[in-house]
Amino acid sequence: MAEETTTKKPKVPRQKMPEQDALERAHNFYEVALGYTNDLSLLEASRCLRCKKPYCMSGCPVEVDIPDFIEMVKAGDLMGAAWKVKEKNSLPRIAGRVCPQESQCEAKCVLNKKGKGEPCAIGRLERYVADWAAEHGGGKMPELPKPTGLKVGVVGSGPAGLTLAGALVKKGVGVTVFEALHELGGVLVYGIPEFRLPKAIVRAEVDELRQLGVEFKTNWVVGRIETVDDLLEKRKLDAVFIGSGAGAPLFLKIPGENLNGVYSANEYLTRTNLMKAYRFPEMDTPVARGRRVVVFGGGNVAMDSARSALRLGAQEVTIVYRRTMAELPARAEEVHHAEEEGVKFKLLTAPLEIIGNEAGWAVGIKCQQMELGEADQSGRRRPVPVEGAYFDIECDTVIVAIGNAANPLVPTTTKNLETNKWGNIVADLDTGKTSKDRVWAGGDIVTGAATVILAMGAGRKAALSMLSTFGL
Amino acid sequence: MFEILSMERIGPGVNRAVISAPDIARAHKPGQFIILRTHEEGERIPLTVADKDVEKGTITLVWQEVGVTTYYFGTMCPGEKLHDLCGPLGTPTHVEKFGTVVGVGGGIGVAPLFPITKGMHDAGNHVITIVGARTEGLLIMTEDMKKVSDELLIATDDGSYGIHGFVTQVLQGIIDKGTKIDLCVAIGPVPMMKAVVKVTRAANLPTVVSLNPIMVDGTGMCGACRVEVNGKTMFGCVDGPEFDGFQVDFDLLTKRLAMYKGPELIALNKFRETSRGCQCQFPGGS
């Protein structure tokens, strides 16, 4: 079937995303990717082959009707296209920016499959139509069904919880979201930097949910003010969804990790993004303005930290990673952006100790040279130490970005809720159902640290499961 | 939400405010703290809850003006609202009938010690409270403490009120008398807690201290509040704020508390140039 559709070879190449110049953007917090113009969007949309069997959709965790919305772009109906996306994805402006499309919808695109490596730029189009709609008044809100009288509580306002809230409220279910921080959005506001995802966009997406009728409570720590059991029993909610995130930073447990100038990536990014320390002293919260910054880790969070450090005025930012460029877990695009901006990579290097001065500040790190050995269980070649090969790196700031563990606050205060040995909540990956009656869970608190779109997918699946349980 | 109902100066640079916060008042247990933001541009800072009234739906906060947020808070008037108030946070104090409990409070540390003392007293303990300050004018909440203590001993470093000497000397005196003590709870400046632990360690008297590391989120997400206890890294916000005093690395805590000294001064000086900041020697704006 797909064969038929690929007979017409696309003549138009994949349209590049306009970006801020690398050397200029490395010193500001404005968004890196500037977004398509109308002309670019039409050119790119024209590349979609409208396959009879749209593989792209099977690559999307929330199953956006990709060919349909692109068809509407071609027809010039951008508002319609935006709402077509929003039928499945309540947060398209966010997903269009932070989804790893290259390993999802775009990986499945027929244009990519044919060995061309030039898939239709679905993510860029999604971002374009959703931004266009927001800039043009958002269009008419969908008509909501009559309230069902059902009430659901959502723990955490990150991508999983927001997606679930959007899906439920559109079916007439009352939703209250409980957020511990003072801002809504979870990792979207504390973790992902302004230059990748402007906070005004998160706020606008949250406002749209509020207009649809979702109720939000900030500064509200579930597990401390009230437990999940309280929400079910005292507040008589019909169901609770736990999307409290990964959110407990891991450290290497090497000497010197508690020296001044050593941060978890969570703290460094929270100070910078949520508290807007990049605008200190206009904003009251400070963050170390290191001159020589070292980041431990090779994931997206490490890239975000390194690129933030550059923007905060560092002269030299170095990513220290135990394996090689080929094994970096970060998105290729993020690594590419970091390199363009001047982030250095010190590969096959394992930190052994952070060296401090008498006042308790970090001044350098002691490192071990590594080499790649046999493949481990994950299939990646395991780094092994090169005997006797040690060296030091001078620095004044260290950011530890090696991952997060489950935050135990909600799991440990909820009765009869099964967790695994890492403290993650055990939930059915297709439905989000937990061991506890009327309680669903999804996102990083179930899977461990993953991506925004996977959390959104989990929120959507849990919403569908709840709706079928409710008989809606 | 979070309206300031009253604001008073109770010592030099020390204020007490009663805040409307029914949810927090209901859920709060001794030893727990809140995190507040005074205004949109403000920091998140932790303050231990000094008292609460569940019926009225209020909590009481007592704080000393040291940085931009604490000064800013001091200029707020009844009727104004805190921008954000989050809590209760932290693991509550382990309260049970131990027997005789000695509470040691130094300076502003008397405020967080109050609800713990009250809890220990309500649990049927014989409570001996030692309250200390540099000089008489800096003593706070002595009347409140009297109500929840079986014995109240007051000391000033300069002898201007009560016993002439440090709280540690008073504590040593009680120990030397042979009083059987089951638990000591010490809250105050880091050097004071360190000194108390030196005394209690020698007497093999179990001691709980409450730490005040720098925090951001207060829910275990950021790790700013790392402290070392028995050589292990713990998070002050969720593992604490109370820890076994014998195991705490106080020197590390002191160094970490100084991490933002430079920026703190910049922020404070900037605040003093604002119309609100220039009146910050007048609490409550009156």
C-alpha cells in the first residue's frame, strides 16, 4: 500500500528551522528556534505524501492525526489544523518544541524510511500551526459536554497531568490539579530552559486548560497538606492521577560533592528557569555565575545545564562524559546546538573527586581516563578505566546531571500503592492503573526519567482508561 | 489567601506575623516549616512555623531580618498578602513521652523551638527550657515558653537579664546537678548548636538539632539543602529539618550557608534603594 504512495518523489527538500545565530544566542535566553514562516510551512506541508497507511501516527505517543492536520495546512486552514492537533494533544506548542520527533513520528515517516533520511518535518509544522492559532486568538473553544458530576484529582501539573486534565475536561469530567510549586507546568517550567521552551508558552497552554474548566491549586503539596487517600475519602474524588515526576536528583557519591559551587542539574535549572536567576538582581534569586563550568552527564538535562551556563556568562563550559559522542543519550539536535554554541566535550572521562579550597568552594575535579570495553546489558559498550591515567580539570562550578530518582513524597504517603525497588509507582503501561483502586499514575514517577511526550502519552492513556471506567 | 493579619516587632530586627493559612494550620505538626515568597520577583525561603491556630486558620511566623526576603517581609503590613505560601514541609518532630526533655533555644531559634516544646509538654514530658540571647533586648517569646515549660531558665551573654552566661553553661549546670535527662532539643545559630552538642555528647545525652540550610523547592527536588549526617548526604527539606546532633557536620553547614553571601548583599542593597526598602527599619510600615 505504502509503495503506491511513494511513487511521486518529493522535489522539495526538508525545510530548515530558522534559528538565532549560534554565537549571539549563546549569550541570551531568547528562544533558539525561531519557527517556520508561512511560506516555509506550505513548502514543508507539500512534502507530506498523505500515505494511506500513516505510519507517522503509530510513532506518536498521543496519536495525533498527522496527515489530516498537514492536509489542513496545505489548504491554508491553520486554525483548523491547530484544533485537529489539539483533539489528541492538549499541549501542541510544547510538544512541537520539545518532542524528540526524530525517534517518533518522523522516524516512521515514509520519506525517512526510503533511506532518504529526510522525513516530513512534522514537529515543526505542529509548532507552526499551534503558535499561529495562539497568536490569532486561539479560535473557538470546542463545545464542552454537560458536566458529568465526576471529579478527578491530579497530583502534579507536569506534562502527564496537564494532558490528562485536558482529555478529561473535554468529556465533562471536573478536574482539580494540585501543584507543589508556585508555578504550573512542572518540569516544563523548572527544568526546560527558557531558550528551548519560553515560559509564556507554558502559561498560555495552562490558561487554555483553565478556560476549558480545569481548576488549579498551586503551593499545594500532596502528601503533606492532604494525602492521596484524603483526596479520595475526604474530598470524595472519583479518581486520582499521580503524575508527580521523577524529581529527586541523583549524585555520584564522590568526595567533594557538597562543596559550594556544586549543583544538581535540578537546582541549577530551577534557580535559572523557575526563579529566573538569569535576571538577578532584578529577580531576587541568585545562581553561581561560574567562569569555568563542568557538567557531569550526557543527556538532554546535561545539555540544558551546559547551555544555560554559557548564557549565564561562563567562559568555558565542559561536558564530562564517561563514553563517547556516539553513546551520548541526548537528542542529536541538542548536542549539535550545544557544540555550535561553544560547549566543549571531555569524553571517556569519569570524575573521581571534586577538589575544594579552604572556604569550601569547588576549584577542580580529579578525573580518570576511560576507554570502551565490552557491551553491557543495555547493549552499550561499557567504559572501563585506563590504568594509571588520571588528570585534573580546573573549574569553579560543577553541575551534576546524571539523572533523577523517584521522589518518595507521594508514593510513601499513599496507602496500598505498589512501588518497585527504585521507588517508582507500579502502573499498567497501557492504562496507567495502579495497584490501588481509583488511582492511576503516569509519567516519570512510573517510568523513571524519560521525555515530555512519553509523559503526555501516559496522561492520555490514563485519561482514556478512566473514561472507560466511568462508562464515558 | 495568605493574608497578613498582624505584624509586630518583637526584638531588634525580629518580627512576628500571623498569616491566614487554614490548610497549612490544619496539617502542620511540630518541627515542620513553610516556604514563602513575598512578591513576584522574590526568592523562596523556608521559615519554621512558630505557632498555629487551627480554629482561626492561622499560622505564626517569627523571623530575623538578614537578607532581602526577610527585610521585605518585615515591611509588609496587615492586609497585604504573601505571594506564595507552601507547606507544611519537612518531617515532623518525633514527639512521645521520653521523660525529661531539655529544650535549648538561642536567639531566633527560640521560635521554631516553641511548637516542639509545646508538643513535648502536651505529650506528658517534664520540659526544661533554656532560652538564651546575647542581651536582654534580643530575648524573644519568653512568656510563650513559660506556658509550655515546667522549668524555664533564661540566660544572656552579657548578664543583662537572667543568668549571666551561655545556654551551654546553663545546660552543663543542669547535667552536673545529676538531673536525669532523656532528650535534648537544640535550635539556634549553628555555633550554638555545635556547642550544645559538645556538651551533650560528653554527657551521652541524645540530642536533636533543627537545621536551616538554603532551600529552593523544599520538597526534595533540587538538593540545595544538602547536609552531611553520619558521613551521608541528606536533604534538609525532606530527611530533616531535624537530625541527630551527634552526627551532623556543622562546619559544612556553616560553609554552605555562606554560599550566596556576595549576591545576597547585592540583592539587599538594591532593595534598600526601592521605596519599600528605604523604610525597612520600620516594621509594618508604621
